[in-house]
Amino acid sequence: MTTAPRFDVLAIGNAIVDVMAAADDALLAREGLHKGGMALIDAERATSLYAAMGPAQEISGGSAANTLAGLAGLGCTCAFVGQVADDQLGEVFAHDVRAMGISFTTAARPSEPPTARCLILVTPDGQRTMNTFLGASQFLPASALDASLIRDAAILYLEGYLWDPEEPRAAMRAAIDAARSAGRKVAFTLSDAFVIDRHRSDFLDLIDQGQIDILFANDAEIQSLAQIDSFEGAVAAIADKVPLLVVTRSADGAIAVRNGERFEVAAEPVDKVVDTTGAGDLFAAGFLAGQTQGKDIETSLRMGAIAAAEIISHFGARPTVDLKALTAQKLG
Amino acid sequence: MTTAPRFDVLAIGNAIVDVMAAADDALLAREGLHKGGMALIDAERATSLYAAMGPAQEISGGSAANTLAGLAGLGCTCAFVGQVADDQLGEVFAHDVRAMGISFTTAARPSEPPTARCLILVTPDGQRTMNTFLGASQFLPASALDASLIRDAAILYLEGYLWDPEEPRAAMRAAIDAARSAGRKVAFTLSDAFVIDRHRSDFLDLIDQGQIDILFANDAEIQSLAQIDSFEGAVAAIADKVPLLVVTRSADGAIAVRNGERFEVAAEPVDKVVDTTGAGDLFAAGFLAGQTQGKDIETSLRMGAIAAAEIISHFGARPTVDLKALTAQKLG
């Protein structure tokens, strides 16, 4: 008999501080940026792009950490594993995660490079274009993950972004094995169509081997993964291989497919889309909160839509309201 | 014959990054904080208070630097002098000032302490309670101010906050002398009623000696300076001693008194007061922009009210819209 897990969700992700600035399309064009995407950049490029950006705000980010912030706001118990450096941005990241009541014990890395940052340009249409300098985040060692922590969480949540750097990729593979042998569920978010381009065969192998219980994707990502140029075709191809698939479609809502059964939800109305940063992360938060709290799939999808709508109505990818109260009010 | 100054305004101020978090009144009570005030804190207190705060956003601040950000947004040419450390928050501050087109050439300080930060708790009523760790900012040396820079600016703008630490106080005194002997105008903002408590006789001496051409204050500050428990009484007492006095009164608008003649403006309507951080700083920006652009006193007051209304409608003390366009539209 196993004891009840101490955490609802343990997430492993990049530990990143977002550096967000308003930008126009001309700046994106001048800097050769692909609107809506995430590009990895080196220190030199980070310096030159930062110099070209307008006045910015620093807000803690990182895809999986954003999802945990949403989960914590919805009353779930959470733990985070990610690598910061021993510097001011690392302190900012650690403070903001812990201030949400999330357990975060990964030791800061004492040497160079500095804490990861993501330079995010937000255009007037609310779209975000992300440029990530991975810094310390790419050196997350497998030793940061102890097996007891993984056994202590009902769901292990992983972001595809972490597949880019070598050390975290190895750490995630070990974590998946540990979770599966402890009988825990593994949730995985595909993160970005370009990430999938770089790691498609790895991701498909994980799925084919039954390592993933819950797969999160958006429209572009599911088509990239399946290499099928049609939403329905791609969903059909992947849904067969995972017990639970959740796919978001921006303004067109989201769907879930569980063992062949399909569920849908409309997008939650928003007065004005200010900044789409974190929309997918918070959708995953709402959905997983529903699942860990025993809600049905429709309600879980609705919770995802509500959390996503909150995050796109303001700057930054961390909730600024009481998500629990908001969700209770919206669900009625 | 002197040449036309290169800058409309040169400001000397604390170089501070604001660390802003939502807070409730209970947290203020637990931490013994005086709502609406500014307290100086040491490194130990900064650490303990930060730990008690919720998730935060980092946005460049500093009273005089906020005013310059407003002035730059209104089309004025500006320069800033202030001390950051050679660290990540120092880079953030320098980036954000320069990204507004403001000249900032003060060299970062290579040793401890770190760049100044202000822990700001914003309550649901929109009030901000500020706790400043002065860090590197308090070591601004007089040598950072060269006389040619001061000669190069039509207005020298100083914040009362800088009177607390010893080195910047000496630097400001030298700057005032340099500005006066170059025939430039000196503008001074009283900053905070508690700052005035600490330096009343210095401030009154400056005023009595005719060193200040334009004095900015709010309701509480003018009463503290005059030690008169009545708005009208305090204004009457001080207005006699400065060529141009500008006093803001939050929701009750603002007044100016120039050589005995009094002008008034109502507060600009705001849908919802989100965060009053920077209201006084941006009022000063709008007013000074009007003055440097040859506007009359009424119009300058109106420009102050418009800039202040923009800043209190969102988190953070730096403008998030095109202030020039907003002002042109509002002035009609």
C-alpha cells in the first residue's frame, strides 16, 4: 500500500525570468523575429536584442512554473524543480515561486552562466514573441531530482522546452522512469512547434512507449508532432496513442480526447487580449487542477479556459487575481 | 551669449528598481508598515520583508527617473544622474532609462552594496507603501556630476529623497550651485513628509536663499514643510518664498502659485485607481513638459493631471502608453 502523495503536481521546467516589453511589428521585422514563436538565443544575442527593446518589466516565468503558479492559485499542492544561478534574477524567480506556496528546493548554481531570461516582445495584437537565453537553466542536473520527491507527487508535469538542453533532458528521462515505477501519472506539454521539429522522434517514442498519460498541445504543435497538415487529422493520429490528449485552439477553445471519447469547450470571453504569454501554461493549470480535484473532463476543460482567459487579459504569465474565487464564480 | 542647452531637463535621483506586489491591509499591519509612506530599510529588513511579500514584478523606478521617463515620453530631451551597482538590477535600471532615449552615463559601482530596490506593497485601494533599500544609490559621488552637463540642461531637477544619504546630498548641493551660476533653473520635489521631517531646516534654507525656482509638493508635504496644519495656510506660507510652487492634492486636483497668482486644475478622471505609485512623479513630468514647451501654467497643470491619471490606472510608475499622443488627444 502506498501512502497518499504529498503533492498534487511536481513540475520540472526551465527556471526563467521574463523580460517583457511592448513592441511593434517593425521591431520584429528589423530583428528578424518570427511572431508567436520561441527562439533560443545566446548571451551575445540576448545583449543586442535587449538593447533594441523598449522599457521592460521583469516577471517570473517559465512554462511549467507558470502552470504551477496557476495550480497553486487553484488550491493544489505543488513542487517545482528547476535551475537558477546564484544571482539577483535567481532570487527573484525563487521568491516568486515560493511566494505562491510552491515547494522549491533546487540549489542555486554558484557559477556562470546567469539565471535564464526570456526576452518577450508583446505586439499590439496581444501576441508574444519569445527569445530565451537558457543560462543556468540548461544545467539542471539529474541529481536535482530525488526519487522520493517524484513518488511524493500524484502527477509529474514536464515541459517540452526542457528537451533542448542536454542535462535536463537526461534528468527528465530519469524522472519519467521514476514516476512510472512509482505508479504516478506523467503529463507532458509539447511547448512549441519548433521544439517539436528538433525532437519529434524522441517525443513520438515517449508516446509510443506509453510513457505519457496526459499530453498537452496547441493546434500548431499537434500538427507538427503528427506531421499532418490538418487539425482533425493530427488529433485523430495522436489521440489513439495517449490515454488523455488536450489540445488548445486559442480563440476557438479547446478539445480533449480520452480513450476515444471527445470533449470540447469554447474559449472564455475576454474584453481585450493584452498579452497571450502563458495562455497554454494556464490552460494546463486549470485543466490539471480540475483533474486532481475530481472534476469531469468538461469541467476541467472549462477551468483551463477560465485560467487562460485571466492570463491573456494582462501583461505577464502569472495570475494576478484569486484564480480559485474567479473559477468558483465562473463555474457558478 | 550662452548656447541653447542640449537637454530640457537633467535630473539627479535615486536609481531604484521597484519590486511591486499586491498586498492586503493585514500584511501591512503585521509588518508594521505606515500605508502610503516611504520608509528606508536596511539589507536585513529588505530580505525579511521580501520573504513576506507575495509574487512580485520588477519595474524600474526612482522618483526623479520616473519623472524623466514621463518627460521623455512627452518629447523632452533628458539626462539622468544616479548610482547603480554593477549587477543585474543595475542593468535593468540602465536599460529601461536608456530605452526611453534618456542620456545616462553614470558608471555602475563595482562593489557592494547591490543596486537599490524599493519593495512596494499595493493595497486593493490602489495605495502604495514603499520600503526602500538604498544600496548603491546612496553612494552617488559628487564627481558623477560634471559642470558641463549641468550647464547643458535648461532645468536641473532634484528629488528630496536624495537628501537622506550623505554623498548624494553633497552632490546635489554642488549641482545647485553649478546650475545657478550657469543661469539654469532649479526644480525640487519634496518627495515625502517623513523626508521633510528629517531635513526641514535644510529645505527651508534652500528656499529662503532663493536656490529653488520651482518647488513641487503634495498636500501632506507642504503642510509638513510649513509646519502648518492647514492646506491653504501652508501654501500661503511657502508660496511667498518660491517663484513657482506646484502642489498636488490627489483626487482634488492641483494648484500652482506663481508670483502671488494662483492657478488650479481638477484631477483627470480615472476608471479605476490601480496603483498610485508614481502619481506625483508623473504630475511633475507633465507640468515640466508644459513649461519647457512654452505652455501657460493652466495647460502645464492639465498636462500634469493627464500624466498622473495614466500612471495610476496601471501597476508601476513608468508610462505604458504614448504620453505625447494621449496628452494631445486630451488637450484637444
